[in-house]
Amino acid sequence: MEKTIEVNGVPYTIIKLLGHGKGGYSYLAQSGKKKVCLKQIHHEPCDYYQFGNKIQAEKNDYARLSSAGIRIPGLIDIDEENERLVKDFISGDTIFDLVKNDCELSSFLLQVRFMAEQAKNAGLNIDYFPTNFVVSDSEESKGELFYIDYECNSYMDEWNFENWGIKYWSKTQEFFDYLKKSEK
């Protein structure tokens, strides 16, 4: 049975769950012939992160990332009342999957380091965890790295790419620990 979710009166057919993060559930959805990412905010507890108004944070973070020049999916629509947002869907593999499958990452490391510099220049950190990055396989942006999350925070050296994010961009102990935990 197909599930349909409306965003501001527009019906979206859910195709599959893409991921579950600390802020919401992201689904591959379709309206007409256009595939999108539909995110439903949740209010499940998270012991390591404090949230305010999540939907407002998504809007604010989208604006901050856009002005910083970070390559992110476009924001199509926001339904504040039902805490849903619709973003462009970026088709391709995540960096997490590429690491897991022993793929070459050198060109993507260059791209994420450029994003990290852009973020730092704007006074921001992004969430460098590898599930948040997709290598586009579409004709118009093939091989380009997209930060598919909108989360960003004020810059702190402790949480930059070189001090935190890079720990998960290869088969480190941190990567294996996460893999083991996620497979349970």
C-alpha cells in the first residue's frame, strides 16, 4: 500500500525511507514525475544534542549554508504546521557507502575540504558525518559532492572536518564502531 504525505496541499507518494537522523526521517518521495526528499521532523530524545524549534532551525540553516556557498539540495517547500520540508533529491552514493565499499575518495576529500573552508569563513561547522554527503550521479552535476543535511552550528575547531569529521571518512576505529552500532 502506497503512503501519501501532503506538504501544503501537495501530495507526495513515499517511495522509501532514506534515513533517520537526530532531527527527522527523510524519505524519497515523488510528486508527478519529480523525485524529492521529504523530511518529517520528529521529537525523539537525543542525549547528545539540544534542539529548539527544529523547523525554524532548518529554514535558518538553509539560508546560512546557501549564503556560505555550501553545495546543498535546493529547498522546495516547508510546511511549518506539520513540520515537513521538501528538498531536491540528490541521487548517488553517500560517502559512508563509498568508505564501506573501499572506494577512492581523494577527489571528494578535496571537495569536502573546500566546503569546510567555506563553512569556516562563514563562522559555521557542518555535520561532517559521511552519511550527510552524497556524490551526485545526475548528468548535470555528476561527481559533485553535496551536503544533504541542512544542520550547521557556530564554528568551533573541535568540530571542524580535520579534528572530527575526517575520523569517519576512512575505515578508522570510529567508523567501525559506528558500523557495528548501526547494524544492531
